[in-house]
Amino acid sequence: MPVDRPTPSRTTVMIVDDHPAVRDAVARAVEAEPDMALVGVAGSAAEAFDVLREGHPDVAVVDISLGDAHGLDLVQNLRAEADTLAVVVFSMYDEAVYAERALRAGALGYVRKSEPTSTVTEAIRAAADGEIYLARRAASRLLARVAFGAGGPGDRSGDGAPGGDGAAARTGLDELTDREMSVFQLLGQGRPTDDIADHLNLSRKTVETYRRRAKEKLGLGSVTELLQFAIRWTYAQEEQPQMRV
């Protein structure tokens, strides 16, 4: 007589990204894994909460740049809605600038879109087990900061091409608060002040304050210089090789 064997539980996953091609690629990677089940995809923060409430996922893979919310805010808000949810941030932006911020916001993993999709599934497994998942370089940098302070022994933060880990430290981006970095990132996307205020649910005056603080911390002489630098930095991020299947 055949014996019914228990079916191993699968990790349920939701994907939040406003780029359809990225959503589809990650969805296919998840569906190809026998130990994972896709419960839904979302193209916006608003849709993400619908999927969260209907699908009750174990892990959410979240882009850091969405049309209706900043990714770090979404990480915090999703975790506030479901405190057992594990979050992996999947972003085109430099780990040196955003990996530690993502962890502080409540994420358990940070993966750049230049990584193959197999890396995302590795991060999902780690997050589902309650483990932190970072690329080796980002993990080393974070551990050095904890152990020795900025950069650690032999710090080479002045090295690196624009947009890379060294450039992030050299230019002072890692000195910006999360809100200042959010404003800086949106400036780099060419968004006007009022649009940034609406996007981050802040007043125009508050956005201007964050903008001024970012300008001062980066050692720039004017808002125009800040805007030019933000655009160059954002362009460098977008020029990095993107997701590999």
C-alpha cells in the first residue's frame, strides 16, 4: 500500500517592481525553484499591500525605486503590516550607499540587478531562514564599518569609478541620512521639488531642508551643483550592467 509522504512546505514569495521585464524575470526564477511558490507580483506600493494581504507571503522582493513610494519606506511599511515578512531589496543602486540603509529599514537582503537571477533566489532562501544576505563586497564593507569605523583598516574609500563603492565613500554619500539620500536620488531622476514632496509625503519646505543638508554634507556650493552631481550619480547607476538570467 503506497504511503503518502508529507509535501515539504514551500517559501511563498511576492515581487514588487515597476519594470514588467524585471518582474517577469524574477517571477520565472522563483517559479522554477521547487521549494518556492509565487503568490503575486506588484508594480507599485499600493499594489504591494493588496498582494501582501491576499497572498500572505513569507518573503517580498522589493525594488528600491518605485513610482509611488521610495523603496526604504515601503520596506518599513510592509514590515509594519506583517512583522513576520522577510524582505529582500533588489535594486540597481550601489550597495555601498543602500545596503546598510536597507538593513536598517528592516530588510534581510540586498541584491543588485547586475547579479544573475539565481542570486535573488539564494537571497530569498537566506531571508526565509532569518539570515542576512549581502554580496561579499558589501558584507565586508559593512563588517569593517562595525569593527573599525568608516572603511576599516587599509580603507581605500578614495578609489573606484563613479558610482562604485569607493566613489560612494569618497563623495560622502554614505554620510547622508536615509531621507537626505531619498531626496538626492529623486533629484538625480530629474524630479522637481514639489514632485519629490508628494512622492515622499513631505512638505516642500522639508524637502528643501533635506536638499540643503545634502548639499552641505557633499561639500557643494549650490543647489545647481547638487542637482548636477545627483544626475551624474544616478546616470552612473543606470549605466551599470543590469540583471542577468
